[in-house]
Amino acid sequence: MSKVLVSDSVDAAGIEIISQVAKVDVKTGLSEAELVEIMPEYDALMVRSGTRVTENVIEAGENLKIIGRAGVGVDNIDIPAATRRGIVVVNSPEGNTTAAAEHALAMMLSLSRHIPAANTSLKDGRWERKKFMGTEVYKKTLGVVGLGKIGSHVATVAKAMGMNLLAYDPFISAERAEQLGCRLVDLDFIFRESDYITLHVPKTPETANLINTEALSKMKPEARIINCSRGGIIDEQALYEALEAGNIAGAALDVFDSEPLGESPLQNCDRAVLTPHLGASTAEAQVNVSVDVAEQIRDVLLGLQARSAVNIPGLNPNVMEKLKPYLQLAETLGNLVSQLAGGRIDQFTVRLQGDLATAQSQPLVVASLKGLLSPALRERVNYVNAGIEAKERGIRVIETKDASKSDYSGSLHLAARGSRGEHSVTGVLQSDGGIRVTEVDGFPLSLPPTGNMLFTLHRDMPGIIGRIGSLLGNFNVNIASMEVGRQIVRGNAVMALSLDDPLPDGILAEITQIPGIDDAYVVTL
């Protein structure tokens, strides 16, 4: 009989499900050394956020088939180590969707009707009806920033409550937004026109301090902000100052830049409603994530497939080892073409060329989609949900094969049609396993993709490269390497610069002002 170790506290409903097919041991609070010692006994491991499933733990689990995380995040599990061993890693990506959405709505209503303050006042022996005059949400405008699963659920309920919906999500098609009853607009329009703004985005370099002094200055005096997504998306000091000055009417926060929340001026702000990261804290959500992951562990132990694997399920270690470098090629090229094409992508083409046309295509398509969506979704997108996420965003995926392409033994060509038009990239694997980009937008190049890159589309004429180099030098940006691709002399050309430093704010606009530069794109890989 299989054996399963549960090393964190989970709801008993999950343990009962696994017990139908395996012997379950619940041992919480184990150190890494203690886990390493006992892991050879177990076929499966179930954790929450407390257990760190390190490479040492995974290597010790010589019989491990599956690791299950009863929750959304998997940052406490070494995914690459598990993947190398052919161990399936699963989570519960939708187990707390309803809980988080309902909490955002509850925060909005609490803010509108002053429920926390009124409750405190009454319990202190005061009867202050006039002080707590509320505001109805009916016919008010709600701006939803991020139309993922949680944001979509909030939008659906808010629509039923009679609210008018605006939405910003650069990776959602207009058709999908329309299905949810939302009008897609830009962020500035959200800030200017919304009576309520609810945030449902991951924290990324692009969304950090998204709500700052400048954004707050654009909002109505009666505007109210709700954040139940991630801390750090709101500049909390700027928010406090806007609330105290009466520039906006209120804010409700469940998440903070630093948690647990220490001393914060928001704690003494009458216009703010604060809760200690309770978005997923419902009895139902805890049962849901436990049951969801337990069912997947049960299925894998029975030889079936997991439904929410965060790595590639169903491949033995030998196949995984062979595909691994190509998966990285696909993911990197997908990330690159996504940033070139712009956020709102509606069509994505994956073409396997040369010898690669005989490879298993589905994992490569999925890896390409994961890279395509990573700039927006970060860790929320994985090899299993990439296809679903693309479909929900209205992205049409086209897969083709062309064995006749013979410039290289095997190459991968990706094309994406987005808000900046259609862009394409081609890449190959070198003999040492390194990745090389061989074509961008039809122009031949030969460069390894690196962390900070600048691409320009320009006319092939004297002086342009020098002017860009001088401009970057003025901003103390060091160029690591440069490649220029052209099709005819003095025609159009593409230049790719690998940079040692990220581009400062404002420099891209200056680059596009150089005569002969048609467009410029910053890419961060």
C-alpha cells in the first residue's frame, strides 16, 4: 500500500480522501534533516506553506510520485528539482477564488456603509446614526484592475448588484471583457471615472506602487480603493496622505507591503478599513484546497493524471531530460515575443521547423504559451494552466510544423499579434545547450537572449547606431553586445542591444525621437 506524508496542518477532509488508497502519516513541524531521513518511505507528500520542500528533500524521496501544495502558491517547493526527477507537483489554483472575491466585495460594502467604525461606535455605547451616512454601490462605476479568475468573479457579482463596470487588463481580449459585462479601458480612464477601484493583479515590477501619488491625484474625491490581491501594489504612504487630505473618500486593504503589518499611519486613519490578509481565510476555502489536492494525490497514486500540475505531468524522467532544453527555448522565445508585441495579444503562432518538427509538439506549445503569458501573470501561469489562461484571454493559438526548414537542424518560430502589431522571433539550441535568437521580425540576427535588451526598428543609414550609443552613454547605460539585421542595404533594419543595466525611465521616448528610428522596444528576460 502506498504511503503519504502530510507535513503541515490540512483539513481532515483531504486526509480522509487519501486514506482511501494509501496509508497517511501526519507529521508536522519537521526540520529539513528530519524530512530527508524519512522521505524514502513515502510515495507522496502533502504540504501547505510551512514545509520547505528543498532539493535535498526531493532527492531523498526516491519513491516520490507527487508533491501536493494545499493552496495556490508553490514557492516553498523546488519545482525544477521535482521536474528533473519526474515528480508531479500540484496545487489548488481555484480553491480560494470565491473566498478572495467575496472578501473584496465585503470590503467594498464595509467601506461604503462604514460598518467597522459603526460597529465599534455602538459597542462603545454611542448611537451615532448621522455620523455614519453611507453610499450605495448601485449604479456606481467599478473599475476592475485585472480580470483573472478572482477579478472576473468580482465583476460578475458587481454586475448583478447593478454596478457599471470598467476594466483594465492588457492580456484580456475585448470579447472576453464584454462577456463579463466590462468595458475595457486604459488605467488613466479607470482612475478618472471610477467610483470604486478593486485591484486583482500580481505584484510585478510593472505593478509595484501602481497606485501612487500620481494615480491618486487623478481620482474623484468620492473614489474608494479596494486591494485584496498583493501588498506593494499601493504606495501606502501616498494613500494615507490622499485619504487625510480628502482627495479620495476611502480605502479597504487586506494586504500590505510588509506583513505582518507593523506600525502604519493607515491604522489611525478613519477613512481606511484594514484586515489581516483574510482573503482566503474561510472554512470552505480551507476544505476546498485540502480536498482538491488530496483528490489529485489519490488519482496519481492510482495511475491517473493530475488536473492542476505546475510542471509537466505524464512524462518520465528520460523524456523530461531530453525535452528540458527545448522547453526553455520555447518559454524564453514566448516571453520575448510577448514583450515585443505588447500586452493585448489575440493571435499566437507556434511553428516547429526542421528536425524539431518531429518532436512532441504539445509540451513545446504549452511552454511557449507559458512564456507568452509570463510578463503579465508571473508565477500564476504554469505548464498546465497556460492553455486555459490563453483561451480565457481570447488568444487564438495556431500550431504548424515545417520539416523543410533547413537553416538549422531544428528551430522554433513564434509570432504574436498584439497591441503593437504582429512580431515574430525564431530561435535555436546550440550544441552546448545555449539558446540563440536567429531572427526577429524577419530580420536575421544571432544573439543570446539576456536580462536587459533594447530592440529598435530603424532605417539602415549612417549615424543611427552612434546616436543610440551616445544617448545610452549619457544615461550611464553600458552596452554588452550589439547585433544588427537587415535584408537590403539602406532599407529597414532591426538592432538588438544587450545591456548591463536596465533602461532609466524616459530614455525610450528619447530613442524614438532619433531621426530614422521607427520604433523601439525594451525587453526584460
